[in-house]
Amino acid sequence: MVEMLNNEQMLAILEFSTDGIYAVDRHGITFFVNQAYEQITGFSREHLVGKHMKDLVRDGYIDQSVSLQVLRDKKKISLLQTIANTKEVIVTGNPVFTEDGTIEMIVTSVRDVTKLNSLQKDLSKANTFSRMQNYRFTFTTEEEENRFLFRDIQMEKIYGKVTQIAPFPTSVLLTGPSGVGKEVIANLIHDFSDRKDKPFIKVNCGAIPETLLESEFFGYESGAFTGARREGKLGLLELANNGTIMLDEIGEMPIQLQVKLLRALQEKKIRRIGGTVDISVNIRVISATNQDIVNLTRQGKFREDLYYRISVIELRIPPLCERKEDIELLANHYFNFYCQRYKIQKVLTSEAKSCLIQYQWPGNVRELKNIMENLVTSVLEPTIEPYHLPYQLQHIDNEPISNLKSRLEHLEKRIVNEAIANHSSLRQAAKSLGIDHTTLVKKLQRWKRDR
């Protein structure tokens, strides 16, 4: 037979509970508070023990008292309580009765739900930028840094198409090389839609480990699998309900998940892992890829039926080298943006801008943006001249090509420039080219002397 616990043992158990424990007597006066409650609320037990719940409500410690409601209704009650106007907790008050049926005391368990409720509020307003799980998915905000700017006629047509399709819940597929601004277009579609105040969740399909994809997309119930959170988890599709979800790098999505995603989009219902109930969802899907999806379907790497489902409208975003009229506009915008952000006064000379316009921009708008930040932060002089630009931008493609030797050297320079543009250091660029770092440096120095 198990021995009955003494008072000291009982207090030790209550003290080590991860939930807050709060107890009042039959008059509503506090007589016990455990350590977890102190940590959750920030209130010390010295300030609480001996206080009547009415006084704590009056003084702003809590907005309402579950203990007083239990005393009144003489039954177990749960409610959402706000602590000091900042933190939200779920409190459950349990009455403890004497043999004659009167209440002896009330023991309340307290669980912090501030983060969950904050997330739900942010999603409903769609006005915060949040990074979760290693940047794999985010919530968007309007940022001056990511404004949609254009002069090119191709981009004008895309803008017109976006304004035309945005009000409808039609699925959109954005294609084009990396860095062209597919995410900016997705932002525009969402902002011009009637879902602009609803959740906008972006998912990098290529960044989530394949073993986690299904649980991230569909969520799971409590105890669905080993390692699952005790309280279960909402999936991204459920979080995006009534809003928009952007599936970036959708070409990287495994076939098995493609099947389940297609079913969810067709039926407009999802089921959490381990769940038995279908959950209705209303989601606008914007997909993006730098791959040839049609070719992937031919290879059996992407389901043809899913391709047709996500590409009701397909927009190809041209690379920056095909829209020269946008280069100076974007360069000025990002240059001025970083000058303002870092409180630095600098100017780009017309000669430097000419170099920017003539460059091919293999990294597209992303490369241009990064170079503008680099010039603002790393050049000491207030005026940016051509010689301040990264080497690959300094007119090396403008020399005459008259014979085999010069043509070969021209081709070599182009290959070297692309390697430098796509790597963060000369050492990494040299490694990608299969040459020694010192060899690359000597080549660059020689080409600079020969100009």
C-alpha cells in the first residue's frame, strides 16, 4: 500500500510543477503561489500571499479572477486571463469541497498562452514580420526596401496583369531566375487582393527537411508521433486560412507531398497528422520557381496535375539584363535606401551608373541590391566612382574583340566575373573555377593594368 504524502512532500511536488499553481481559501484570500506562477507572471509570492482576489483585480494585477467565479458558481471554471495588461494565461479554477459540501479552498492551474495568442493576432492583421524555424517561413510587412519599381515595358505589363488578377483567388505561378523579384511580385498580388489584411505565409519548400515537410504543412495532433509536442501543432496551411500562402522553390517539393498538397487544394480541406477530423481551409496559392516546371513534369519529378492546379496564371519575371531601363531606377532606389538606413551621405557618379547599366547582372535585382549596400557601407569616399565598383562591373566587357586571342580572353573574363558575382569572396570564386586564389588575384591585377 502506497504511503500518504505529508504536507512537505505535497508542497515540493507543487513547487516543481511546470504549470503555475495558485490557491485561495474559501474567502478568496491567497495562501499559496508556486515558483512557476512567479516565473509566468513576474509577480513574487510575497506580494500575493495574504491578498484578496478582489484587491488584486482592483490593483491591476489581473483583469478578472477565476477564483471569485468558482466561489460564486461552485464549479470548475476555465478562462483567459490577462496579467498586468501584458501577458495572457489560461487559468482553470478547481473547487475543493469539505464533507458537508462547502468550498474549503480553490486551486488554480495557470498556463502561459501569450505567444500563441500574439501569433494569432499578428496573423489576423498580417502586419508583422516574423522569423520562425531558421527563416523557412515568414510573415510579411510593407517595407520600403522591397518596393516594386519599374520603367521597363515588360514590367509594366506584369504590373498591369497583377492588378487585374489580384482581386480573384486564382492560383499564380511566378517563374524566372533567382533574384529577379518573384517575392516582390507575390507581395504585390497579396496587397492588391481582398486578403491583404489576412495571413500571408511564405514557405521555402527547398529549405525544410523532407522528413518534416508533412508535419510543417499539415500540422499534427497531440501524441501523433514520437517527439511531437504535447499540445500538437498547427500546420502552415491551417495558419494561412483565409489568406495567402507563397510556395517558394516549389520545384523542390517531394512527390509524396505534392500528392497531399494537390488533394488539399482540390478539396479545400486538410487533416492534421494523427487527426480524425477534416479542417476546411480557404487559401490563395502563389508558387514560385527558378526551374523549368514543364521539364520537371516530363522527367516525372513534378506532378502534371499539380502543375495545372498552381499555374492557372503564370507570370515570367524577366532577368535584369533584359530590362535595362530598370537598372538605374533600382540602383538609385537601393543606394538611397541604404544611405538613409545607415545615415550616410554618398552619391553615385554618372560614370559609375553607366558601369551599372552595362553590366549583365547574373544575380539580378538581389545582386544589385547587395552591391548598393556594399558601396554605401564599405567605400570611405563620399562619391562613388567606377573604380570603387566591384571588379566585375568595371567595363571589362567593352573592349573590342578582333581576334581569337582577345575573344578567348573576353570569354575567360566573363566566366571569372560570373564566378565572382556568385560567391562572397575571391577565394570561394577561385575554388569554384578550379584555380588557386593567387592565380585569380594575379589575373584581376593584370586585367586592371591592361585597361
